[in-house]
Amino acid sequence: MASSPHKTRAPLTLAAWLLSAAVALGAYSGASLAAGATNAPVTAKASEDARKQAVQVAMTRLDYQGNTALLKDVIVTQGQTRVQADRAHATNLDDFNNSQWTFEGNVRINGEQEGRLHSDQAVVEFHNNHISKATITGSPAEFEQKRVDSNLMARGRAKEITYDLANGTVRLSSDAWLSDGRNEISGPSLVYSIREQRIQATTEEGTRDRVIIKIEPHSDETDKQP
């Protein structure tokens, strides 16, 4: 005997989504999803490491309606990259080759070489079953990294920060400020290389924008390893 549509529609819709997501990602278990990583157009060691890693998605609650899902207390990880927030809105859940998730509330992103970002909101892009880019916004959005050559912390803030995982860079835009732990630089757009731990500042041609650098006196004691 056929079941009542009112009793079966919601469970079947959720089950259909979980099945399609599991097929796209590779596996489904409880409140976590896993995807076998595939080859992606990223460079050198990042590409090699990515092929060995899987995308992991965990949450405490999932509300699904139509083509949109709301995930509570969500954590997404792949290799050294970890994105955590109070909630996330996701579409195209069956296609991690080309999709975007919006994270909101106490967003924290851990990247390679101990790079960390936090903000009010983030949009994370997935391509070829990889986390490819994260754009965070806030008042302000913030970035920090422990420098390997000293006991100093590199820190930055801006209204928008874009983390490009393939290139290992963060781009700070709009009221951008960066410090290597000693010197400070501010401007309309600043780029920091997480891998090389260096700053690049740019201004648009034809504008009156200026890059401002504040250089503190050098101290050998400050730069020593703890």
C-alpha cells in the first residue's frame, strides 16, 4: 500500500539530498560528509597534498528545504584548511566541483602554515572537489600568522579579506592594514603571502590613494626566537 504523501515527502526529499551529496562527495556517515579529493589546478606541493585529502563536513543540525540547506555549528575541513562557524547556508549540495557556501557567526578559518582568519561572514568557494577560495567580511575581518623566522606575529585587518588557497595568499581590501609584528603598512589593497611571509601593496593607477608605511626601530631582542 502506498504511503501518504504528507508522511513521506519530507523524509524522501532529505534522503534524496543525502544520497546525491554522498555520491558527489564520496561517503556519508551520521552528520559528516567526506569527499575523495581529485586532481585540481593548484601548484606543486599544494596539489600533491590535496590529492591525498578529503573534504569533511560536520554539523550538529541540518535543515533542508528546496535547494538550500542550513547547517548549524558547522565545520568544514580539508588538509590543513578548517572553516568553522555558527551556521552555514549551502546550495548546489550535489556539486562540489563548482559551488559556494555562506558561513555566518563567529567565522574562523585555519589555513596553511598556521595562518588564521576570523570574521562575521565568509563565502567559501569549492572547485574540483577542493576548497579553492574564502572571502571573509567583517567590521573588520582579521588575519594573523606566527612568523617562522622570529617570535613575531603578522596581523592584518580590512573590511574584506580573500584567502586564495592555490596561491597561498590573502588579499586585504578596503581600509587594509598589515603588520609584520614590527613595521606597519596601510593602503587600499594589500596582499600577504602566507608561504613567503611577505607583503605586497598596490594602488589603482589614476587615483590619489597612497600606501603608508610605519617603520619601528629595529631590536635584535624582539626578533629572537623564544
